[in-house]
Amino acid sequence: MGKPKIATVWLEGCAGCHMSFLDLDEVLIDILHQVELTVSPVTDYKDYCFPKVDLGIIEGGIGNEEQLEIVRHLRRQAKIIMTWGDCAVFGGINTLRNWIPKTEVLERGYVTSESTVNGVVPIHAEIPRLLDQVIAVNHVIAVDVYIPGCPPDPEVIAYSLTEILNGRLPVLPGEMIHFD
């Protein structure tokens, strides 16, 4: 049997969870020897046409139509879905825009900000349309493993990946769920 295949995506968020993944240092090398990393922002893969994978990892909340398509497609292709970080698990700080109509958010961001001159809200077929609200991943697809934190500690990510590599769905011990 080949190495387990993993795909990761970064949606609406800051990339802090993927940075925690990279902060695994030597442990990351050990883990990468045991898996095949297919699609990932770490590998700079831009076409989210996922192959069948054993584990799909999602960072970030869902804030636009393209991100909806990405998580639905990854769910169809992945045996296990893991969410990293508060944005994916709860919606995170991105949900602050949920209290403001999206037309006002776009107007403020592109037209009326102090640094904007002659701004217009961009409309183009290649720019994904914003959803009315940012939502957590489990509001759209089934999630098997939740790794909260902003960002999660590298040790929590390592623990979770090791558990999956050993054939177990991780259950985080209480000492791994904390706020510093």
C-alpha cells in the first residue's frame, strides 16, 4: 500500500495554521516522509481539482462562492476532513463582517476607504462572489476532526497528524485545548 495522501487548502484566513504546520520543524520532515502531500498552498498548487486523498485539511472560514466549491469538492475526494484553526472551526475573526451587509463591506473596502481615489467595486467573472456571511466549514460539509486555535500549536497539529497516521481519529487531550 502506498503512502497516505493529504491535501490542504487555505480559505478565508491569515495562513497562520499552515505556518504552525511549517513550525513542526524536524517533526514535519518525519511526517512528510510518511505521506504524499498532493494539493497544498505549501506546494503552491493553484488548481483545486483534488485527487482522491486520505486526509483533507481545511484552514480558514468560507467567505465566497469559490471557497464553497473547494470544500465541497475536497469533501467528496477525502476520506477524512480535518479543520485547522478557529476560522475553519468557528468562522473566526472573519465573521466580524457578518454584521455588515456585504454591499457595505465592498463599498468600504474598494470605494470609500481613506486611501482610495476613484475606487470601484471590482466585478469580473474570475473574482469569486462574496457570500452574505462568512461561515465555518461544518456549516457546509461534514467535518471529522476539529483542531481549534488561532493558530493551533504545532504540537497539536503534530499530535493530530500522528494519530491519523496510526489509524486513529484524534481526540485532543484537555491540556492541548487552551488559550495562551
